Amino acid sequence: MSAFKGSCLCGQISYEVEGEAKAFFHCHCQRCRKSTGTGHASNIRINAENIKWTRGGSMIKSYKVPEAERFKNVFCGQCGSILPRHFPDHGFVIIPAGTLDSPIEIEPQGRIFYTSKADWSCQDDLPTYEEYPD
């Protein structure tokens, strides 16, 4: 069992999850793209009974997509950063990988809902830069 710790962009909310990392996928579904504003969400599924909000729990906001069985967006009410989503009926927590404050041992295992990806997303032949290009 591992402990996963993370926080939002403004640092007002932090969390801990203890459990076993079962999967790490880049999800290209439309809901993940819209909730993150990016080409995919990088999500880690942790088998865990719950999540412990160690700071700022009262600032957490959420939105449940009405027709979705298990999709909701959880975010900081101050900075808007996406936060982990707990699904107690299923026994797992989905951690947005970018919210983690320390390195993890699990690596991405693949891309899911890839046929839903945006045409402009994940072009592997793009140049890379350490910071902003000149």
C-alpha cells in the first residue's frame, strides 16, 4: 500500500490517499477533455476506501454530469484546479496525476477512448522545449 499526496494550484486544498495504484491512463474522452481543457486527462486509479482532505475541504466544489454513471468533476472553489474523485460504491479514487506533489512509481499504461481524441491532440512528432520557445 502506498500514500499519495497532492494539492491544488493555489495550495488551499491538499489531500492524502492510501491504497494500491491499479491503473494509469491518459483518457481522451470528451468529458475528460472538457473538464481539463486539454487533449487528455492523465488519471491514476487507486483502490482506496476513501480520501482524506488534509486542508481546505470546505473549499471543494463538484459537478456531477447528470447522465453519467460515474463521471464528476471535483475542483478547488478558489483556483479551479481539478482534484481527485472518490467513488465509494466502486471502492476507488481517481487521482489527476498532475495534482500529485511527489513522484510516483507507476507509469502511464496507455491511452483510453483514443478514438474520441481531438484531431490536434498528441502529435508525437512535435518539437520539445525545456521552457517557452524563443
